[in-house]
Amino acid sequence: NPHAHEVEVLRNYRDNVLMQDAVGRKFVEFYYSGAGERVADFVRDKTRFLIPAIKRGLDYIVKNYENKKTETH
């Protein structure tokens, strides 16, 4: 869901963390070049067993980022 809270947090992370240095910007550029969609298609079609691990990783990023934002405010 593009409007899910977690998606909003990840967008915020992209804009406020990844886009703040050259390596992060390159990663975002790579992701939006179509690589992100190709990787998602590959995982969905060939390696579905990875989906729970990927979700846990993204949940970890969301939780960690939200905690850091809370600590700085």
C-alpha cells in the first residue's frame, strides 16, 4: 500500500538519510532506474522464501529510524 505508514517512513528515510550523501544518492538512483522493480519481480517469482526476511529488514529500518527521530526531538 503506497499510503501505509511504513512506506511513508521509508520515503522520509530516503529523503532525509539516503539523499544526504553520494553513496545514498547513487543507491536511490539505481533503485529508481528500474532495478528495484526488477529485484522485486525476481524475489516474487523465484525466491518467495526471502520475502519474510526482506520485510523484517525493512521493518527494522522503519523502527530504528522512527526511534532515532523520537530521540532527537
